[in-house]
Amino acid sequence: MDDEQAFLKRLRAGDPEAFEQLLDRRDAALRRVARSFVRTPTAVEEVVQETWLAVVKGIGAFEGRST
């Protein structure tokens, strides 16, 4: 849990390496989920991009009470 809290702190601080680690960990899964909702590769890319933008904008409000 301490590692997750430290990681979240780095993300909130805008650490580009932390965000790259997050992308490495979760991007493939996010793309799979997006493909289940939209059919074209272009739409998948758009959904994934918009989702990551929302993550960046909302990371400060994430309370860390869930994984």
C-alpha cells in the first residue's frame, strides 16, 4: 500500500516517469476495454486518448481509496 501511495503522490506531482509507468501498466487493458465499446481503430485511439486526458486532469481528485 505504501508503494501505491508513493506512486500516486508522484502522479499528482506531475512526474512524467510515473505517468509513463502508468501507461505501461494499464494502456493495453484500456485499449481492450475500448475495443469492446467501439469498432474502428480510429475510435479506439480517440477513446483511449480522451480517457488518459481525463486521468491527467482528474488525478488530483483521486482519493486513493480504491485500486
